[in-house]
Amino acid sequence: MIDLRSDTVTRPTASMRAAMVSAEVGDDVYGEDPTVALLEDRVAGLFGHEAALFMPTGSMANVLAVRSLVAPGQEVLCESAAHIARAELGAHGAYSGVTMRTWHHPRGQVDLAMVRTLFAPDMGPFFVRTAAISVENTHNFAGGAVLPLSDLRDLRDFATGVGASIHMDGARIWNAHVATGTPLRDYGAIADVMAVCLSKGLGAPVGSLLVGSRDTVAEARIWRKRMGGGMRQVGILAAAGLHALDHHVERLADDHAHARLLAAACGVDPDGVDTNIVVVPRPDAPDFVLRAADAGVRVATVGPTTVRLVTHLGVTRADAEVAAGLLAGLV
Ligand SMILES: *Cc1c(COP(=O)(O)O)cnc(C)c1O
């Protein structure tokens, strides 16, 4: 079986496991895990921010990041298919009292004209105030689409001008960095607070980080514990993240090439595939998934008429070629 359902299905490599076994650890709730501290400092530095905080999931990092910018009863603007709007089960409302309004873009891009239209300044006791704007780079449900730096810079200028903050869901920011050559620091400069994942294309078994100012991270540390996310000798997992940063970033270019190969096989224009996710429109999506599984390729639906293929660390060039051949026989 070649598994293209998600880039979360990777298993730690032998050398990643070796790094985990030999990690120095301590109680991270006491702030005494040296490997976690190393990872947090390193990731903060990569994005040019003061601090970072390791936590179990990207969803938790997004929840804590957005709540650091948006008070209960205020709103965050985002694209309508954003992970924070669609795939976190309403966490921002359920836990943080945050409301959302959305703009729609088929490729998940920033629509600055719509952001300007939606943006609501503080109007006292009459209207919901827009406290933050959230962007997702790369955009998961838009097929791993990259948000161009120039659009992000224009959004940053707008947000600064109106006194709004920016949250970046950078679960796959590494893919955007490798696909475009944009330095991670340039992406970091756009956002007040970011969330980044180690457990997607980077291939770590667990782990995400919130990235921001020292004050934001100090407050997020309290909320992480409050939500049950204070972990103890977790350097064993942070070591996997450090290993991934050393060994699994540049290789994302292979995943991107494999995704284009699969796109072509499924009748999708490879030039529309920015990174490691291929969205295939199929009126028979659930049936296609079953037929693909029978043929030896696991794929997933992200809607009744949409199939998604995701390449990752566990898919070799040979696997991608075999999967392309099998899928081409089904389309
Ligand atoms: C996977 C993902 C997350 C976080 O997911 P978890 O499963 O909670 O780690 C956040 N944003 C995007 C865009 C994602 O793809």
C-alpha cells in the first residue's frame, strides 16, 4: 500500500528514533528540559521571533496563537477554507470566545480588497471588532498553495495601518520556504504570532510550536498548562523535531516533484501544484477512494467531490511512479 492520505502518516526514521533515544530530558513543566529549550530557541530564531513554545498539536498552537491576539467577543478574519475555520472543530469559539468572518479564494490566497471590506475597527458598543487577520501558508484545503510574500507584505502594511495583528498558520511553512526559496525569517516578519508543525512534511511523530514575542509565549505557557498540554520529559519528542529540522527540510523538494508527477497522472495541471498536495476534482470521490485502495494506493476525500493526494517522507520516487501508474489507470 502506498499511503497518500496525508503527510501526517509518516513514521520516524531509524536515525530520528536514535536521536530520540539519546535525548537529554528534564521536566518541561518546570522549564527543565534542555532539548525542548534547544528546539524552542532554534525555531524562534529561524523565524526571527523572540520565543517559541513546544506543544502537542498544531491545533493547540493555533488556538493559543489566535487567543493571544483576539479577546473573547472580538473576531479574526480568515479565508473560508482555513484550517482554523474548518478543521479545528470550532475550538476558537468553544475555548476562546473568538468569532470569525471569512473571505473566499479558490486557492486560499489573501484577497486584500475583501479584507479591507470585512475589516471592522473598534466601534464601541455596536459592532464586533476585528482584532486579527489569519493566513495559512501553505494552504491545506486549497491544495498546498503558497501565499506569495508580496501579498503577505501588502497585508502586513494594511494590518499595521489599521492596528490589527496577523496570525500565520504555518503548519507547512517549510514547504512554502522550500518551494519558493523565501527565507523563513521573511515569513516570520509578516506575523505577530505563528503556529508551525513538525509532524507534517518534516516527519516528526508529534509536535508543533507557537512562535512569537517573549510575553506572548509566557502567556501561552499558562494557557497550554490550563488546557492540559503541559508535558514532562518531552525532550524525547523535541529531539525528533530537531532531527527533522537538520535532515528533512531540503528534501521537501522531492515531495513537491512527486506531487507534480501524481497530478499529471490524475489529469491535473502540474503547474497548479505548488507543493506536496494535489487536489483532484472527482464527482465520484468516495468511490474513487475505494477503487484506488483496491489498486494499492490510499487516498482521501476532502469533500464529496474532491480527492486529495499528499506526498511525504514515506513516499519514494519509485513509490510515486508506481502510484502514478496505478492512479492513471483509474481516472
Ligand atoms: C495539520 C494542520 C494543522 C494542525 O493539525 P494538528 O493535527 O492539530 O497537529 C493546522 N493547520 C493546518 C493548515 C494543518 O494542515
